[in-house]
Amino acid sequence: MRLADKVAIITGAGSGIGRATSALLAREGAMVVAVDINKSQVDDTAQEILSAGGACVSAYCDVTNADDIQRVVDLTLKRYQKIDVLFNNAGMPMSFTPTEEVSLELWQAIMAVNVTGIFLGCRAVIPIMKSQRSGVILNTASTAAVRPRPGLTPYNASKGAVTVFTRSLALELAPYGIRVNAVNPVAVDTPMLNQFIGANRTGDPAQGRQQFEQSIPLGRLATPMDIAFAVLYLASEEAAMVTGVCLDVAGGRTI
Ligand SMILES: NC(=O)c1ccc[n+]([C@@H]2O[C@H](COP(=O)([O-])OP(=O)(O)OC[C@H]3O[C@@H](n4cnc5c(N)ncnc54)[C@H](O)[C@@H]3O)[C@@H](O)[C@H]2O)c1
């Protein structure tokens, strides 16, 4: 097992990439603390893992709320006495909107979940990882940071912030033996995709999906497991020399 006895906190674990990654990391021996703003969905994630013989506890957490995050950290330390991996994965999408029509509320909500949420998660675990002199922080950015699509400028900008945050924090924490990396998924077949699929000028979902598929050289959308395997690698000792990387899992879309 590639993550035997490791303790991993995963945000946005109630659905999509977070759920698939929770299941995979648990299969590889990790004790998973699965958190999400959607409590019933993240409870389902935990139940699936427990039924498969893995270790998982679920909790409510709004990543934009520092108190919620602290509660998750406290719960994890009480139960497992350490934090090996933090996967900041929760995110908020948007539909196609010309920038001049974007409300301040939408802009602030996207930045709060996609950027502030990651900052708060990192801020809470860094002192623990520094005292351990080990740890892995992983963030879900996006190909939107590398090759943005039009009409999604606030989302694209938020993911750009995630990549610079990742690279900067990797330098800051390297002396403490803490690695910081990100994954850049291309369009992934999750509930979130429905918002992006509507994110073309016509608003036709079937056409939107086809446009996304055609824009990916490998000819298909990513699956949640495609991303989960990249996260598993980055979380494992196999990536011991890898830090500050924002790994495109993109089927060639960013070339
Ligand atoms: N699906 C895609 O095409 C795609 C592409 C690139 C990047 N991403 C990124 O991948 C990540 C996961 O998205 P997904 O595709 O699995 O979507 P998803 O909708 O399946 O899952 C997102 C999860 O995040 C949770 N969440 C939302 N706001 C939260 C908050 N404030 N606090 C805690 N949890 C919250 C949701 O409840 C949901 O369970 C996001 O960061 C997203 O931006 C997705």
C-alpha cells in the first residue's frame, strides 16, 4: 500500500474528484478525514469507504470558515495525532458570464471558496506539519489557470491564484520537509461540469460537452479517477523530490 498509516484530510470529499480521491487514498492505506459543506454526501463517501474495509471519518466543513477548518484539524489530531496530507480540493464553478456582467457577490464567492479556502486550510495545518517536519499539501487548481476558456474569467483567475500560491508555498515550506503541489484537471465528468458545459455562448449542454471533448487531444473528458491517481502519486513517497509542481491532468489540452 502506497499510503499505509498516512492521515489525509480531503475537502470537497462529498462528490466528484474529492470522493474518488478519498476512496483511492483509503484503498492505499490512508486514514481519510473527508469533509464537505454537503454533510449527507460526505457521509455517503465515508460509508462507501468503510463498507470497502477502509478507514474514514466524515465531517461538515465550509472551507471559507476558519472555525470549521480548525474543528476539522482538531478532530483529526484527536483521532490520529498527526496530519500527513491535506488535499484542498473544494471548489466553486460558474456559468458563462461576460466579465462586465459578473456580480461582485459571484466574484467574492468564487475567490472565497477557491482561494481563501485553500489559504485557510494551509494556515491551519502548517504549524502541525512544521512540528512533524513532514507533510504534503495538495491543491486542486485547473487547466483554467494555464489555458483559460473565455466567459469564465473569475474562475480562471481564482485557479491562477491557486497555482502561484502553490509554487510560493512550496518554496516557503521546503526547508521543513513539507511538499506543496497542485493538480490541474481538464474538464472532469463530475456534477460541476454541468455548469461549465453551459459555459458556452449557445448554452446548449450537448453542444457544450462536445466542444469540451473536441478541445482535448486525447479525445475524452477526464474522470475523477484520472485526477485521483495523480493526487495519489503526489501524496506518496514516490514524489519525495517533487514540490512546487502544478501537474496538468489534461489529455494534452494545455500544449
Ligand atoms: N469538474 C471539472 O471540470 C473541473 C476541472 C478542473 C478543476 N476542477 C476543480 O476540481 C475541484 C473538485 O470539483 P469536482 O469537479 O469534483 O466538483 P463537484 O461539484 O463534484 O465537487 C465539489 C465539492 O466541493 C464541495 N464544496 C463546494 N463549496 C464548498 C465549501 N465552501 N466548503 C466545503 N466544500 C465545498 C461541494 O459540496 C462538492 O461536494 C474543484 O476545485 C474544481 O474547481 C474541476
